[in-house]
Amino acid sequence: MTIRHHLSDDTLLAYANGTLASTLSVVAATHLAICPKCRNQLEFIFAAGAAELEVLEPDFGSGLDLSIIDEITQLPQEASSIKPENLTLQTTDEKQVPKPLRNILPCELDDIPWKRLVPGISHYPLKGFANPDGKGALRLLKISPGMVMVEHSHSGQELTLILRGSYIDEVGRFAQGDLADLDDNLHHQPVADTDQDCICLIATDSPLKFKGFFSRLLQPLIGI
């Protein structure tokens, strides 16, 4: 697996500080479990923070051991207490679901009881990760080969992690392991571009903005 798209520095900093929205934190943790580059960046953030604390309060920062970072399994409700301790990189078995996501799925990915949104596009909402303001959502999305998503933009941040398959949009091509870190400046329309289903883990911290009357009419019904 070659990962070409990563978490932004701002998102990593928010995750490390425990200020990233609950829904977004699940996707960030799942990507961090398989991405060496983002894990190195996270380790650097923790190390920089520890160094600053040691300058300000020598006895406080000196006890932090950042030589090894073990499994990132913190779920959003624990984000405020993330500790930089013992986080080892998960193997990148292409059929294996990263542990942070696997811990909250009700079954294997192949057995997910998908709910059809429109022909060729299904989803599975993941409950229990509401943001404090009640906005946003966390869900799995399955796009059939060749299907075109509804054109949309964002009213906040969206994180999309590709679990299987791939899609292409105005930003580029996103394949397994890639993370699309999108803000409210982007308007896009993903297309599943291989002969297999594209399965994604998607989180938002506010509703999407759909183009077209029919799509906007359906939005309250599907909760995106």
C-alpha cells in the first residue's frame, strides 16, 4: 500500500491537542494506524510540545518518553486525554481494517448491512460519536464502480479515508490508505474509478452543501 494523501498539519495538531471534532478524530486515528508519515509528524508534534514544557517546567516535560509510539486506539471521547506513549505502526494488510475502526464496527467489513442511498451508493452510519454541537456525522460509504457522487461542497471540515477501491475528483486520485482532508473551500464530485466498490470512512463536523434541488431535498432524510 502506497499512501499519497495525508492529514494536514492543522488537523494533526488539533488531534494531538484533543480539539479535533469527535467524528473527525475517528478517521484521523484510523489513518494514523497505517500511515508512517503522519505518525512521524504526530511524534514530532508531541516531541515539540514536550520540549516546550520542559523549558517552561523542567520537571514536567522530562518524564515523557517519545522513543516509541504504540497503537493509536483512542476514540473521540478520549481525544482530550491522548498520551504520546507506546504507539506501534499497524501492518498494512490490504484486507485488514485498521484497529481504531475495527474496534467500533459491529461486524467484519464484508458483512456490513449497507443501507442504499441511491442506486449504486450505500452507506452505514456509525453511531455514538456525536460532536458537542450536534453537527456532523461519521459513516461508511460504498460507491459502486463507475458511479458518480452528487456534486457538493462543505460547510466545515470533511475527512475521507479510503478503505478499499479508489476514486478520482478535482483534487486527484485517492486509493486505499489515502486520506482526503477537505475544508469549506473545495467543491468536488468523486467518481469510483476501478472495477471494485470504493469503500470509505467519512466524517464531517457540519452538513455538506449539495448542488441541485433534488439532492438538497433528500439531505435531511439521509443525515449528511
